[in-house]
Amino acid sequence: MATLNVPQNGKAAKGSSRKPIPGVDLTAMVDLAFLLITFFMLTTSLSKMNAMDIAKPVPINELVDLEPWPASRTLTVLLGKDNKAAYYLGEATKNSMQVVSLSEIRKALLASKKAVAEIHQASKDQEMYVIIKPTSTSVYSNFVDMIDEMGINKIDTYAIDDKYLLDAEKSFMKAKGI
């Protein structure tokens, strides 16, 4: 670690003794620095980014041939402020929307999933389709919680629609204050 370098030439001057010159060996510090650099380089390169595939609605035009999807299989969830959400099964103008807190949304998803399964005889290709519509008043954590609920409830078919909010949906959200 630390060594003393004493010159080997000649005698000390009269009245003074030879003073050793201290020298510090930095080999251990250099080794530690390289180990730390290697550790952080490996941990950052080995951690992979996780990205989620998100299905968003395709703008409707003449070139897109949309497959018909029955409204009875569609649940729309509108994310609002204060950790509240509105949801409805089917079409917005025909069915009543209900407001729940995000902590209660799981019950609503399960009830809707059960209702769709009863209507369509629980066929695998007749699953419920969920449209998640985050509004400008909702927060990102609520959106993430909603995506987590899709995974927890094993709902594989869902889409995020943050652009197309219907007038009926807007007026309902405004009336309920969410």
C-alpha cells in the first residue's frame, strides 16, 4: 500500500538526517474503480427495457375494411379525475353509464365479463372487448392501474382510445363532475 522511498546515494548532510519520501501505491484504488465501472456497465446493459404493445383504433376511411363487432360485447371505460371512472356496456346512447371509483372497477369488469359470456354462450371468439378512454382530467397512474386490471382479469382484447370521446360521454362526464 504505502511505501517509503529512501534514496541510496550518499550520506545525509551535516546536522540533518535522511528523511524518507512517502509514496502511496494506488493499485487497489484503480482496481476498485475498474470493478465499479464494469459492474455498472454490465447492470445497465443487461437490464432490458420492457415495452407494452398497445392497440389503438384505426381512423375510419374508405381504405379500411372494419370487421363488425357487436356492441353487446363492448365495454367502454372512461377515466376521469379524482380516481373515478365511468363505464357502460354497449352503445353510449342506448345504455346507462355508471360511475365507480378505480378501486371498484374490478367488480364492474367481472360483472360485465360475466354478462357478455352469458349473452354469447362463453365462446372464446366472443370475448368482451374493452375500450379504455383516458380523458384530459385523468392521471397516468389511473391509466396504468386500468391496464393492470386488464391483466388481472385476463381480458386480452382491449384498446386505448384517447382521441374519440363521444358527445354523450362528454356530457355525462361533465354532469357527474369527473
